[in-house]
Amino acid sequence: MTTTDNADSRESSVPNAPKPVGTRKCSLCGGSGDKRGMLRVAKTKDGVVFLDKAKNGKGGGRGAYLCAECSAATAEKKHALERVLKCKVPPEVYAEMKAVRSEQ
């Protein structure tokens, strides 16, 4: 067997198949959904909390997701993100989330 034969056997059985999209659970309502339709708030190892604006959700750190049906104001009121991230989420992050939601 040659090296090209090995490469062919490792390829997907469906050529040009779309990559699977990860599903995530909303930190507020518990509903599952496509991670691209959710807002991601992340906490770095240093304890810095920020809104992850990367399209692929790879901003680094521990993440908490909020689905499109849940509002940032409700998440702030119920401390849902703080419970998941185990730290205080600054009011600036909630304000940024509200601004992003108003743009959508």
C-alpha cells in the first residue's frame, strides 16, 4: 500500500460535506442550540471576563452561552453567567451584550 492509498482511506465518505456545528446549552434557560446563534461570555485564567466577539467562539477561556431568546437583562438579574463562570461579571459586559442584541 502506498502513502496515497492511506490518505484516500482517511477522507470523509461524503466529499465536500459541511463541518458539523457544535451545540451549546444556554446558561439562563437551559435550552440547547447552535453555538453560532448564541452570545458567548468568557473568563480567562487571569479572571478577566469579556464578551467573545469571535465568529468561531475561540476567544479562549471558560465560556458561558446565552441563547437568542434570553435577554442580557434577565441574565444579569438572575446572575446566571456569574453562577457558571464562578466570578463577578462586570456591568460593562452586560451593556455590551445588550448593544449586540439590539444590533441583531
